[in-house]
Amino acid sequence: MSQLLLKHLRCYHPDLKIELITIERIKANQAQHTLAKRERHKLTHKHFYVPQTPSESVLLIDDVITTGSTVNACAKALTLSGAPNVTVWALARTP
């Protein structure tokens, strides 16, 4: 999803500085949709690794936000790796 958005943005905004950073999961756990809400909230920034230091603001893209645990943990990992600002976009949010 992020690669398609990146391709679209580069097509219409060729001067826009955009870099794709993939956050890596370093602690294996069950798929989030199979866990209870309490279990999802145990997810922390320690479960993710940011392979490069972002020097600019970051747009974090997620497909679906259910409890917000994954995006919160990823945003925290990005902030700790040096991102000055993290904004989250999601395609959908479950009630």
C-alpha cells in the first residue's frame, strides 16, 4: 500500500523529497487480530526495529487500526530512532 502511494506521489509531485522506510518486527508474536484487546496492548516499541535514522518528519501508514497498539509502538520506535515528528494515516479503523 505504501509503495503504491509513494509511486503516485512521485508522479504528481516529482520535487517532493520522499524516502520509504520499512519498520521491521524483531519480536515474533501472534497476529494482532487473533489477540484479545488486553494482549494487544502489551505490544511495545521493543517489538520493532527502524533500520535507518529518519532525519525528517515521518508518515506512518497502516492498513487497519483496531486498538492502536501497533501504530503506537511503531511511532514510539520511530521517535526513539530520531524522527522529529510522526503522523499516522490508516486506510480503515475498526470500531
